[in-house]
Amino acid sequence: MITLLRRVVSSLQTIRVRLTLWYVALLTIVLIPFSAGLYIVLQHEVTTSNDAALHFSAQHVIDSLNSNGGAGALGRAVAGLPIGTVVVLYNRFGERIEASTRSTLPQLPVPQPPNGSPAPIYQTVHLSNGDQWRVLTTPLFLNGTLAGLLQVAESEAQSQSALRELALLLAIAVPVTLIIASAGGVFLAGRALRPISKMTQTVRTMRPQDLSQRIPVPATADEVHQLAETFNALLQRLEQSFERERQFTADVSHELRTPLSILRTQVDLALERGPSDAGAALEAMRTDIEHLQRLVSDLLLLARAEHGEAIGQHEPLRLDNLITDTVELVRD
Amino acid sequence: MRMLLVEDEQRLASLLQQGLIDHGYAVDVAHDGTSGWERIQVEPYDVVILDIMLPGIDGITLCRKLRAAGLNTPVLMLTARDRVRDRVLGLDSGADDYLTKPFAFPELLARIRALLRRESGSRDPVLRAGDVELDPQARTARRGTRSLELTSKEFGILELFLRNANRVLTRSQIAEHVWSDFAAESNVIDVYVSALRRKLSEAGEPNIIHTVRGIGYQLRSRDSP
């Protein structure tokens, strides 16, 4: 369990997983507001178009009543309306006079008695049986005088169910999209990072003794190509520096061998010849050791210079003296 | 035995020359490859000790030239280069042995003796002819049970005779192998040989170094090849 957790945590640290997580998070941030917005806009559209339809129905009834009143006038006016539209007439005191009989009458809200010139009111009514209706209550003017109120209502069951279906669709589609997208993200990130993991493999197999290996540079001129080239340039510099170091060490050991040989031979011969010869041999050996000391401090200076440490300061010098000294040194 | 030391480091060269002379060898020194090559062509050296990094002709090239010229003188390479491929290169250029600096002087002597042994045909480190024995390492010589008190030159002449038993050696051959830069009258050789002869027969033993009239001397021994 702990190892599994550790593996999950360590996999979270890989670029592949992190890229995918970012990708999915961004997609979530985009998809959820988009879905919510789509739902809200559509809902608004549905209401607006329903209201427009109610308005037209009311106008039609009012026009019809204005043109030919009398008994059965409402029935005739309602005939041209869409099926399911309920029309109720109220008198000036808010009392119901007549209702269209084309469908069962739902329990609509009782309007306030009109006074002055009331504006049309749009209402959404939830009935006890769970149905939802949209109701337009508008003043009814017959031949220019306020005769009462007209209520036109339509069930919103169909549009509501359409909206519910849309919501359900979005609720399923968004997570499914996210799952597919994350799988695709893992795949794409893996594909994009494959040259890098190849590079990692190559570098991992390199031994510090052998820096002649190079990372294969992909033919495409992309970031991975740049990385490979940068890496190879670094390797080249490292190799050169290692080579210089190795050469320096070889030179040092070579330079030290000759005075050491002299010293060693001196000792071997002195041991063979016995104590009578020892004084002169020791004298000669001291000279050799002094020479060796100079050599070692020179080499140390060189090593410091190789590592870029500041050595001494610049000062003017006579070239002829330097040459004479050097010639003498070599002649010795 | 006479040898050429080709070494550009003058201090080391003179020390080695001194040490080798202490051990009875006649030693010539060359400080660069070119003069070394000139001397090798002229003088009949028994051993050549060769440094690799030399001014003029380097040791490897010098060794190749020497072998190409048909000279079979044993060559010991003496160098500061100790990598395997350097040693391989040195030996493949025709050298018989390879010693890296810094080395122990007794080891150098032992390697020189081994090279001389290879040349003489007998692997026995002690040289023998009849009842005469010479140990180059201990620098002692005996006839029977009697040990011989020899000077350095007498020792060198006896060693030369023993390495070339039953072979006639001219006076100049003796001079070339025992003296370095020999420029004396040839009767010096006769003086040394007769002194050696006297010491060998001091207790009445038969003479083994015979004069070959008009040519030189010969050590005759029945059990030596």
C-alpha cells in the first residue's frame, strides 16, 4: 500500500503525468463553464420563445374578440391557437368569466383585479401535480375600453424535458470527454517525451572513463534537437577537459620520473659503494632533491593555472635576462 | 662486456655509466639518437641501453634501424613511459627487454646479465669452462676450489673468454669488448692476458688460454661448446 502510494507520488513528479494533469485541468476549466453557459442560454431561449408564442396567442384572441364578440366568441378565437394553449377570461373585477374548453383547465393563479392600464405579466407556475406552466396575464381592451383580463397559458413540460435531457447529456459527455482527453494527454506527452527518455537511457549507459559517446541528434529542428546538441557540446567540452587532465597527469608523472630515477640510482650506487662514498652521494642527492622540489612547486603552479586560479601578478621584465637564465637552466 | 648507453639526461647517464663501470662493464654514452646510431654502426657492443625519448632519432626508430641493419645486439629499453601500449611498441620495435624509470639499479644489472646469458646460449647464470667458474652477479671467479683475485679488466677478459669458449678472439675484439674508447698500444692486451694466465695457473694447473699465432687468443675447454 505504501509502495503503491510512493509509486503514485513519484509518478506525479514525472513531466508526463504533470503535463496530462495540467491538460485535463485546463480542459475542465473550459468545459464546465461552457456546458453551464450553454444550458443557461438555451433555457433563456426556450423561455423567450415560449413567451413570444404566448404573446402572439393573446394578441390573436384579443383581435378575434374585438372583431366579433358575442356568445361562443372565445371558442372561435381559441380555434386558431396551438393545441394545449389554455385561455381564461376575467372581468374587470378579477372574476373568472370563461375558459377555453379544449383541454383540462389547470389551476392557474388568480390575477389581481386590473386598475388603470396594467402591463402584461409573464409568470411561471408550478402546479401541485408537478407540471410547470408559463402564464401570460394581459389586460383585455375591447373597442378601446378595459373590459377585463386575459390569461393565456402553455405547459412547459416539453421544453423542460428537453432541457433536462440536455443537462443529462452534458453531465455524461463532460466526464467522458475528460477521461478520453486525459488518456490522449498521457499518450501525447509520452510521445513528445520519448526522445528525451531515449537521451536519458544513452546518458545513463555512459561511463565516466569513456566520454567519446554522443547522444543521437534527431533530424527535426525542434527543442529536443536543441537539447541533444547542447548536451553533445557539453560532452565534448567535458571530454576535452578530461583529456587535458589526463595528459597533464601523464606529463607530471613523466617529468617526475627522471629526477626520481637519478635519485634512486644515486641511492643504489651509494649502498653498493659503502660508507666511504656516502658523503659525496648525499651531497649530490640533496641537489637532486632541491631540483625535484622546484619541479613539484612548478607543477603545482601549473595545476593552479589550469584550474583558472589567479597566479601572481603581472610585472615588466627584461627579456634578455629571462633568455639568459633559461639557457643557463637548460645547460645545467 | 661493452655496452652503449643512449640517454639524454646527462646526470642520469653519468651516474649509470659510473655504476656500470663499477660492475666491470665498459660503457660508452651517447646523449642523442643520432650519435648513438653512429656508434652502434661502428662499435661491436654486447648490450645497448636505450632511452625512448631522445633528441635526434628517438629510441623506437633507432631500435628499428638497428634491427633493419641486421644487428642482433641485445637492446634494453629504459624509459619513463610505462603504459602497456608503450611497452608493447618498444618490444615490437625489436627491443629485448623494457625497464621503466624509476628503476632499481640492481634490477638493471640483473636484466643486463640475463640479456648476456641469452646471447651466450647457456642459461646458467654462472659461466663455466672445465674447472674455471665465473659468477657475473657475485663478481667472483674460481679455478677448482681456489678463488681467483682478479682486477676489473682481468675479470672482464676472463668473462669474454668464457662467453666465447673455444672461439679465437683477436686482440682488437678483446679490446673492443672490455675497454671503452680503447686507444692504447695492442700489447696492453698481451700484458693483461698473460697476467690472467698466470693467476689461472698459479697452483700448477694446466694453461687454458692459448695463443693463436698471428690472430689472438683462444680459451680451450673440452666440456664447453
